[in-house]
Amino acid sequence: MSRFTAGEVLPDQTYTVTRAHLVRYAGASGDLNPIHWSDRVAATVGLPGVIAHGMYTLALAARALDTWAGGPGHVVELGAKFTRPVVVPDDEAGVQVVVRGTVKNVTGEGAQIALEVTCGGEKVLGMPRAVLGA
């Protein structure tokens, strides 16, 4: 993507995550694990509270990539490890997930983007990597 230059810092993308988002994602994905909606079950398995689906968090990174690319259809690679859960409170405010990106390299195949995905100042995805194609 010729619009990017190596070293370019992309504008932060901030997304609010609420329990309502988790319920809708559970229905769409078929992942109905109660750790994503029940405080009681989450506590029973040692979690600090209800957590967002890892793939939902990764989807927020994809959404940021689409924004930076100017629309959908440009993400050719996206991967990460789920290293820290996004704990979602039972209120209307939810929690903020911030996606930051820096262009590492630009080749004829696309732009390699270094990502940082955080919640409450803590990284929630480990080794996130992405490529935006031409």
C-alpha cells in the first residue's frame, strides 16, 4: 500500500467493549462459554470477572486495520497470542480497548504493521502482527 511509509505511526483507534457486545458476539460466533457473560462462572474458574472473547479482541485489531487502510478487504495477515484477558464490567460504560499501529516495512506485497493492543494500559495481545495488502 503506497499510502504508508516505514516508521509511520498510525492514529490510535479506541473501542468500547460492553457486556452487550459480548452477548451479541457470543450469538454470532457460537462461543457461548459462560465466562463471557457470568460473573459467578468467571470467578469459579479463577478469572477476575467476565472476559471478552479473545477472537473479539483480535477482531477489534482487524477493525483498526480496516480503518487505517481506508476500508475492508486489505488485511492479508493478522495474528496474535491471547496473553491477558479484557475484563468487562457489568455496567453501561464498559471498558476501552486501544489499538496502536506503526508501519514496520513497506514492500510490493504490502505494509507490515506492528500492533499494540491494550486495555487499561496493559497489553492484551502478545506478538500481534499484521499485513495490509496493496
